[in-house]
Amino acid sequence: MFNKRVKIKELLTWEPAQQEVTVMGWVRTFRNNQFIALNDGSTNTNLQVVVELGKYEDDFLKRITTSSSLKVTGTVIASQGKGQKLEIKAATLEILGDSDPEKYPLQPKKHSLEFLREKAHLRFRTNTFGSVFRVRHSLAFAIHKFFHEKGFLYMHTPIITASDAEGAGEMFRVTTLPFDNPPRNEDGSINFKEDFFGRTTNLTVSGQLEGELAATAFGEIYTFGPTFRAENSNTTRHLAEFWMIEPEMAFCDLEDNMNLAEEFIKYIIRFAMEHNREDLEFLAARLAEEEKQLPADKRSDMGLIEKLEFVLNNNFERITYTEAIDILLQSPAYKKKKFQYEVKWGVDMQSEHERYLVEKHFKKPVIVTNYPKEFKAFYMRMNEDGKTVAAMDILAPGIGEIVGGSQREERMEVLEARMKEMNIPAEELWWYLDTRRFGTVPHAGFGLGFERMVLFVTGMSNIRDVIAFPRAPKTAEF
């Protein structure tokens, strides 16, 4: 029976005492027709299976190739070689699936991440991606655990929506209308009344607006689901399809929001540190090796484990946007004209500015608050100065913005004026405005891009390497 197998990760914790076991996995290497390195994905550490010389025909042994799958039954014995405590002395070997060594693209050698992106359906079988996706799993589990322990309700908000929560307009349209001959109105525009939903619809950019509806009934909720941006950004930190965690809390202001976000980030990092130490140490060694190729001024001051522990052990720095701009204007980088983008009050800080604040100035995560209203969303609460909103971004080393959030505008008249100012049709968001009509309360929330969090924790350099099947401009394979 297949369910009698023992996972390699568990088996490697045993003390060898002639136990009879069955293991299954994929062959990493096969040496001297005697030593099989077997891996089942539960850990990066391979299990050595020892085959008795002369027991099997040559034709059978030739089929034991890299990535062929085996069922092995045998005895757990103390290992004679270095590097492992135990091994399996095989009693029976069964080949479950062959792998043609002439065609299998991932031979046991070092492959570039660019090459592996082209083989995304097989890259899980490498140590790097094994570690990345086990860490990703732990972070996802920790997210649900954190909010559950705090009494938050998990909400599933719609993936197909008729609203643009961000007001940015960079959305994927969903339609059943024929592209070659869509129905048209008298003025030549497309008649969406004949579409499936009877109106224009898109893939969601955020579950926040629907989340606010739930928060004004349940108090505290969170969403964790896919979001989509039709943004033509070919960078190492943008995806067209990504996962977002969005808590929304009634009876909550900007300070409460910052406190929760910092506690949340530390909680999930700590969970991964406790449950994925082996994977993180592997990724730390990989990152250190990668950084040796970089010029000295491009290398990180800390290793991966050191960086994660530093985040856990230090309070995040909290500054206003105005203070951030002042720091940038006084910086040696600005004075030596090293910034590519303009620095002045009223501009949206770019990644280079955010990373300077985090990596060079404070050398730890930074929360920036009270941004100019001009480049922030309509739902953010207006501050008393009339120029800034109660927004907050958390900036992390290596990637810049990792969390964006705000206290929401609960005052009906202020919210309506802001929507008018930004040309957002109030009649389409009547349901959202009802939360301000019927028992409005101060409330706040934030969004954390899950892949950016995984990127930060794993030390990977490209966001396409922390999601199974990346979706980006001109990229929709697998």
C-alpha cells in the first residue's frame, strides 16, 4: 500500500535500528550501480539507498536515472559514509516511472534561475525551489494562524468585480462578448448590456472595498487571495497575478494599523524561522554564494538569517513622508546626484529612495506615514492639514514597499468630496458609501503583497522565482 511509506524528512530523524521501511521518491543521482540519492520533496536532504551489487540486471539498473521515480523497501542501517547518519539497505526496488536521461532537462548540475524559469513545471525538483516553496507554504499557514488567533474572520472577496479599488485603471477585462464582432450602441461604443454580467467587469486589483463592508459588521476580517494588475512592468518585483493579504479593522486608527502590521510581519517571519530553519540556512548559503559575484558596494551588510533576526529583534522606524523627504534631500546620495528620480515634497518616492531610507540610513524596516493626498487612493482619511492622508507604507530591505495601508475615510461628506475630486463615480459605489451612511466608525486596514514577503524571507532576487507559475507581460506559460 502506498500510504505505508515513510517520508524522508521524518526518516532522517530516526535512530538506525534495522527497521523495515518503505520509501518513495525521485532519483537525484545513482553512483557506481550501488548508491542512489533519493528525494521525495519533504526536505532538501537526500536519502542514500544502497543497492546490493549483482542483485539486479544491468537493463534494470540503466533505468535508474535522474528524476526516475522509485519505491524502495529495505532496512534502516547506520551509514558507513560521511554526511549522513543512516541509509537504507534495499531489499526490493520498483521503478514507478522512467525518466529518459537524454531528454530530461534538469541534469544534476548548477542551472541558472533564468533557465529554470523556462522550465517552471520542473524547477520544484531543485533544492532552491524546494526550499522556496516549503517556506512559502509556512508563511501562508502562519498568516491564517495569526489572524485566527486574533479573532479575525476570513473573508473570500470576489475575483470578478465591477469596481476599481485603486482607481488606477490597470485592470484585466472579463467578457464573454466576441472580440471580432461585439454588439455596439448607436454611437459605436460596445454594448456591455449584452455581456454575461450585463456590464463591464474586471479581475480584481484588491479585495479591500468588500473587506470594509465585512469589517463594519464583524469588526475584524482579513482576505487572502489572488489579485491582478494589467501593469506593463517588467521588473524583478512586479507580477500581473499575485496574492494579497488584506486585513480590515473597525474601531481602528493609523497607529493601531501600524502596530498590527509590524506584529503580523514579525509573527510570520518567526514562524518560518522556527519551522523552516534547514531551508532558510540553505537559502542563506545560496545567497551568500550569489553575492560573492557582486561588487562590494552592492553586497548586503547582513546574511539572510542575520537580516531576519534583525527584523525580529528591532522596532520598525516610524517617520512621516515629510521627514523622509528631508532625509533624502540631506543625503550624500542626493548631493552626489546618485538618485535617478527627482526628490522633492509632493513626489511619490521611488524604490531607490525607499531602499536608501531602509538600507543606508536607518538600516532596518521603516514605516512612512502621512503621504500627500495627490498620489494616494480616494478612501484614505484626510488629515487636518488638508494636504496629506493618514496612509502608511512599510519599507523592507532589498525590495522597498512591502505593505501599504491607511486609516479609511469614515466621514461621508469628506469621502464624497474626495471621490468627486478624483472623478470616481459615487453612483457605482453606492454600496460602499452605505457603510458611511449606516453606523460609520473609524476603521483602517492594509495590504501585504504575499510574493514580496516570500521574496524578503527567502532572499531570492526575482519575484518570478517565489510564485509557482509567474504571470507577467508576455509571460503566461504553464
